[in-house]
Amino acid sequence: MKFIADLHIHSRYSRATAKNLDFEHLYHTAQIKGISVVGTGDFTYPAWAEEIETKLVETEPGLFSLKNEIAEKIDKTLPGNLRGPVRFILQTEISNIYKKEGRVRKNHNLVYFPDLKSVKKFNAKLDTIGNIKSDGRPILGLDARDLLSIMLDTDARGFFVPAHIWTPWFSLFGSKSGFDSLEECFSDLKSHIFAVETGLSSDPPMNWRIQDLDHVRLISNSDAHSPGYLGRNANVFNTELDYFHIRQALEENDLNTFLGTLDMYPHQGKYHYDGHRKCNISLNPAETIRLGGICPGCGRKMTLGVLNRVEELAARPEGYMPESRHGFKSIIPLADIFSEIFDVGPKSKKVVEAYRKTIESLGPELHILTGLSIEEIETARVPLLAEAVKRMREGSIRIEPGYDGEFGKVGIFSRQEKQSRKGEKMFSFALPEEQPEKKTRKIAKRASGEKRIVQNPSEPMPKVRNADILEGLNPDQQKAVESLSGAIIIQAGPGTGKTRTLTAKIAYLISQKGIDPCSILALTFTNKAAKELEKRIEKYLPDSENHVMAATFHAFCLKLLKEYKGFDAAIADDTVRISLIRESLGGKAKKRDVNSTDHMISLCKQNLLGPEDELEKHMGEKDGSGDLRQVYKTYLSLCREQNIADFEDLVFLAARMLMDEGNILSAVRSRYPYIFIDEYQDLNHGQYELIKLLSRENHIVVIGDPDQSIYGFRGSDNIYFKRFELDFPGCEKIILTRNYRSAQTILDASFQVICKSLENKDKIRIFSDIGTTKKLIVKETASEQSEAVAIGKMIETLVGGTSFFSMDSRKAEFDSSGEYSFADFAVLFRTRKQCEAFIQVFEKAGIPFQAADKNSMLEMDGISQLISLCRSITQNEESIGKNRLQDGFSSEEIKALKNEVGFLDNESGLRLLSKKAGLNEIMEKNARAKEAFETLLSRARLYHNLKEFFDAFTLDQDSDILDYDVEKVSLLTLHAAKGLEFPVVFVAGCEQGLIPFARDGENIDNPEEERRLFYVAMTRAMDILCLTYAKKRLIYGRQVKRQRSLFIEDIEKKLTRLEKTAVRMPEGKKPEQLELF
């Protein structure tokens, strides 16, 4: 059976698509066009997937038709000569934006499946990776090769087609963000690609020149965003009408089953030529080369078109024809032909009426354009139509080639021809006065162009030989590495290669001085930092069998307690700790009193004080030390009863153990004669005392920056950094001042902020060789909602647009290099509450993101029950019976679960517990809960058992739960951003009361620390820094006018560019919801 198929369309749920793009209109239009098989489009979008299930029914294997009751009503509106079978094939398009081989890649890919079961399974997997509910064509920060792998794992009967492979912005071979070969993109899975979509701006002869495409079928589809565009490009098959025969015809190079394509002339495509639409400049590749790719109108780089890119990759001359090739026919849509004849737009009433009469007389459009003889077309007695189709088939037409998002314009007849040959009846109107014709190029021969002639010390280190450890270090870093002083303090400003210096020094001691790695202790404040230390040291010394002890303070102390005291208590998370504090206060305490008591008990432990110590002397009268003593005792008693320890207990108990038991202290000192401390400015008193105990008579190296001390709320004090020279007389001090992270403008601005600090007496300035003409952006917005929208727009702009719509409408015009991917962006804010607006806006806009908020994750319905259950089963048998926080499970049930899980690996164990906790049902409806569960699974796979996983996860900080290998925008508090860096940083809420933070809205508890916190936020940025603020913000349920942060006023105006986002409305009109983009 011979039939036409259009295998790539969209639904009304995709951005910039028609509202009538539904199955009813697709069914109607497909018959008018003469198309038998149509892609469903957008099966990843939940609402559209539901329509697929409710409106379609499987008729042939893998193909679906509109339900009879719907189809019959539509058939009645069509003449008999237009009626024909219409089937739908399950199809979707996915936008992949990710980094590979050091470049941002953006490509679109088509996925096909034979049944709804596979679609649901595939969608469920993607739902854990990104937001598939935001747009019909979801944007995923996922490698195209990995997407293909997921498709194959879901159902190997599916097939995968790279879409419009030449489009500059979003395609496999695109000049802006594509690859040079299929293998570069899909590597080991290349063999699973057996078809590619050529797109509107290329045709088969252009693609025949690319040797890499010899083994694949070239298909062509409309990519319709409205029903009227259906079939502008299409495919011709001669096979059984079912999914599997269509797939087979594409996979096998059989010239008898896949007959070829129907293609618009590629010049009509909107990216055929090079150019710059803003300046009305359109050029062929040869002209572009002569101008060096620069627009003669504005001096900016032009968008290079498909023809240019084909010339760049082609290994064969123009006109090359392979021996075994599928056919193709060049067509012009019938509406465009009538538009040319009438000199009116293709959607005008005249064109619509002529189109209707013609198809009613001659049959479906594609049959007219490709199947009927010229004599048969003449029987319709439509003036000039037969001649127009004849010239179209011969290629005797003129087209102004499309460029930079502008469609090409068709020219079939001269003005004189239309005037002399027009029929009286159809052309009873007066033609416009003759205008000089624009100079256009005949395309009987296609245009051709000439072939185009076309270790930073802060970066992670590659594997190196021992002799290479010092390579690339600056003099100050090398001095620190080679120093043999017993005590060294290194003051390292932001981006000065702190971790590089620390790891190089450890590697130097091991490789050059023969120090046993096992004798080195390196302490950090986050699991991420500890793992990064380990990873870098291993790259320096890949063959070393022994390993450095790199850990957080709390993980190290837990290890000591387990080793020397048989410590097996469960580590309490915030939920358990607060519950026990409340119980210690009598069970009915107000939230404010519970939080205050929690803070005071933590402060006691940070100062190594038990309830038996003189709390009055250390804590002060205002803190209610007398009442606190009894509550503290009760709390500890409850913890012991349930065999629970909290976060602060770990350092508290370990330090006291070392103080009280000299033999243990001596053993630990002997084991670790070399001690390294990262972020020394963040030590609290307990950690400080622990280090003093361990470092006596040992070598010690500390590194940090007092200007980045931001954890006063948990007892940290940079005074310990400042008194290091008193604690270790004769120590060596080294200062690192060369920054390898940020543009100098960012450093200048951040210095102006921090040098106003009363505590910054030295005013040590760091410098960078990274020059830029970019200024800091200070953006004023109307509200927190418009602030989130404005940041979303900037992200879309800097990514280079996330869709054709944003590129073609020039929403991505502003400074859009397109060299950023989603992982390059971070949005920072002072409070967790601010995150909500960004989550809402980014979800709706389809911007992939991840929020570094461990507490919010653990408070999710289902996740909280799972964690509680996990905590219970990881306790010992005796403690299970005493645990009163078991969420409805009896002790016997917990013990039975513990035994059952004991035989399973961590992932299987968590899946079993999630089922018991009721999480599975919740995940079916809540994508964020599903994503949180996937995060837990990925963490659990790293540990030997659930007890080990649970203890480690409880010690994780907010930044530890981020996945640094995914392409997502990071949403973080200013504190969580410490130690991280991003090419583009937005600091949101730069307003008095937020930055600096005033808990009561007026009084700032610690203005100096707030200034340091803003300094830390600014210096996370590498290339672009944007400071945003809202004129009004919702505070405790009411709109409050806001004042811009005084910290911004400390920055010289010459370093900043002020932008304002205003919402203009006609007078008398009520405010409306802001549009997203």
C-alpha cells in the first residue's frame, strides 16, 4: 500500500502552537492534505498523553485512529473525494541542552513507540530527570546519547530520529551548538540511528554530500505547529499500514518500501542562507566568508545557515548522487502557490476560498502537487494553477532564500505574466500598481559556497605523574606546597585555587617526601568538599594503594566514636531532634520556645558544655541557663533511652573522649601526624579545641579566608583563624591573591563591598587576569514573582534561547552567546522561602532546576515517612522497642522489616521501604517526591548498607544533595553556595531586611557577617553577576514596599548597569498575571 506520512508534529501544549492543534483538526486536515499517517506529537506531556488515551484507539499494530464517534462527525463535513484513512503514530520531540566535550550542545530528537505502555514507562523515567509538564516539547539537561539509551531500555522496538539536523540552534549538525558527526553525538549507540530528519532548510541532494549519512534514511516532516502546516514536508511509503512495517522500511535500505520524501524547496526554509534578520542582511556562504562572518550592518556575528554548514562538513562536491538513493520531490504548499497568484497572504480569504474549491474539485493537496498530470489539473479551470505546478515540478521558480529565522519567499510568475494570463472570473479585482521586482536568484542550479576556512590552576587536575605536581602553580601556591614548616596558615581569597593548593601539598608530601597517605588527616565542612579532596589526590597519585583520611569534622568524629566506643546510635535528623526537644519541654511548648531551646542546647555542645557544667558563666543570664540545665538533662536522657545522637553530639562526644582518655588521644595523634584543615575560618569552639588536641607536636596546615566566615549562627567564629599565629608561634603565613575564577569587574565590586567591613583591617585585594567588558547587572523588578520571571528570561537569553520560538522572535537576542548550559546558572537567595517563586516560575517555563534544600526534601509527604522508617530499621534491636517515632508501625513490624531488608541491597531495601511508607502512591502524583526519592536512591548506592547510608545522609549539608553532573539551574541559599562556583550567578532579594537579613524586619543581628555573606555570594560568579531586588514583596501575608540593599550602594556606579522591569497596563485595567517569557 502506498501512503504519505508526516511523522513529526506538535500539540497545542507546545510553546508557540495553534490552539486548534488537536486530534479532531489533525484528522480533518490530514484528509484534506492526503496524509495517511500522522505523528501524535508531544506524548510526554501528561494532558496530551491523556487525550491520546481517551480519543484514539489502536487499529493496526502500533497505529491508532480517532474513535469512530468522533471521526464520523468530521467525515460528514468533507467531500467524498477527500475522505481517506488517517492513522496516528506515537511520537514526541525532546529538546536536549547539555555540555559535552567542553561545549554547550542543543539538539532536538524524535522518539517513537508502538504502544501506550512503553510511552508511560518512558515518561515516568523522564519525569525523574526533568520537568515534562512545562511544555509539549520538554527541555531536558540530558545528553542525547543518554536519551537514546533510555528509549532502548524502555522498549527496543521504539526508534529514535534526530530532528531537523541542520538547524543552527537546535540540531545534530547545527552551526551554533551541534556536532560534526553522528558518532560524536551518540558514540557507542550510533548504530541505533537509522533515520534522520533533514528539516525545512535542506533537501536530499544537500545531505547526499555528507558521507556520515550514507547508512541512514533521510526523512522529511512538517514539524507542524498548526494544522495548516501539516504535510509541507512528508514521506512516501509503499508497505503495510502499521508501525512495524514503517519502522522496518526506515531501518532497512529498501528502495521499494520507503520511496522517499516530499520537500519544500530548501531555500524556503528559514535558516537556508546566512544572515542577520535585524539588519535585513542575507548572504550566501561565499559572501559570508568574504566578510569574515560579520554582519556589515551592525558588526555582530551573523547566524550561519544550513547551506554554509553543509559546505563546511561536506566531503563530496555539489551535485553528487549516490548509486542507491531514495527519491524526492520538491513541492510548494498549495496555499503559497495561490498566495503568489493572488498577491495576497497565504491565509487571506481569497486564498482560503480558492484552496477550498480546488481540493473539492481535484482531491487532496499533495495528490494535486505530486500525483495529478498537468492536464488533469487544468480540468479544474483555475487560472495559472496548472502552470504553477508545472514550474514547481521543473524547478523553474525564483525564491528569495530564508535566513536567520525568516522564511524564504516564492516567486513563480512575473507581474506581467499574472496580468496577461489571469482569468476574468477569478481575478475580477484590480492588481496593485507594478512595483520593481526584487533581485532574486534562480534556483535551477543550487547556490554553492567555498569551503570555509574555518591548565588553569583552579580547575580539577588531570591524572599526572608525581613530577608534575608543581606544574601550573603560581609562586605563592608553590611556596605553600614546598614549605616544610611544622605549622602553616594559608589565607586564600575566593577563587585563588585553595583546593588545588591543599591537594597539591598533600600529594607533594606523599610523592616527594615519602609520607604514608594513611598518616594524613584532611578535614572539611561538607561531604562534597571531602570527596573533591579525595578525587583530586587520587588523580595526582593514581597508583597509590593507601588513602588519605579526607572527611568532614562530623564524619571523622563518628568514625572515632565507632572505633573506640562501639558507638551505634542513630543520628537524629532535624525532625527527630525537634520532637525530642519539644518532649523535653513538656510536649506543649510553642514553636518559638522549641527553636530557642534547640539553639541553646546546640550552642552548649559547640562549646563542649554538658548540663553539669557552668552554663551560667558561659551562656549568660539572658539565656535562662537555670531552666536550660534541666531541659538539657531531659533531652540527653531521651536520646540515650532511644539510642539517638544528634549532629552536634558527634564533635562534642569525640572531643570529650579525647580530653578524658589520654591513651585514645595518643593513638589518634600517632596515627595522623599530618593534619590539614579546609575553611579554617568556619571553626566553632568545639572544633577548635579538637584541632588543638590533635595537632600538638604534629604538622598542621590550615587554609581559609576570614572574609568568608559566615556560620556564626552555628557557633563559628573567624577569631580562631586570626589567633592561629598565637596558637602556633613561629608558624609560616602565606597569602594567595591571584584569582582564577572571576572576571576582574566582579572582584572590583566585591572588594568594594568587603573593604567596608569594620573587621577587614588588612584589606587584602585579590586580582584576576580575566578581563571583561561586562558590568554587574543591577535589576529592579516589581515583585518577587516578576523577579523570578526576569531571571528566567535572562537564563533563556543566555542559554541562547530554549526554543525556535525564542530564537525566531528574538527573545534570545540580548548578548546571547549561547555558550551557557543550564548547569552554568545559580540563583542565590537569603531565605528558603524565596525559593518558592523560582520553583513555580521555572516549572511553568520548562527551565530544569534543582533546589539545594535538604529540609524541604525531607519534609515532603512520603519522603518524611520513608526516612522515619529507614531510621527505625537501622537501629539495634533493643532501641527499636523504645523508639516512639515509628509512624504507626509496631516494634514487631519494624523488626520484621529490618530482617527482610537485611537480605537486600540498599536500592532494593529503599524500594521496599518506600512501598511500606506509602511513597509509591504519592510519587505517581508528585514529580518532586519522585525526584527526591531518586536522589535518595543514587546516594544509597554509594554505601555498603542502609545504616551507613542513613548516617552519612543525616550528616549531609544542603549543597551535598545537589547533583553536579546534571544540566539544571541550581537554586541555593547564600550559605549553601559557599565553596561553589558558577559562570552566571543571580543574587535575588538584594533588599534591606533580606540582604542584610533582619529577623524582625528591622534589626540586623550580625551586620558584619551579613556583609561577608553577600561577599561570598558575589564571588561565586565567574563571568556574569546579576543582583536583583523587588520594589514590593509579600511579607507575612501582606505586600510591603522594599528598599534596595545598602550593600549595592557600596559598589561604584561605573561597575554596574541598572535595568528596570516594569509592567505597563492601560488605564483602568486591573493587574493581570505576568506572562512567563
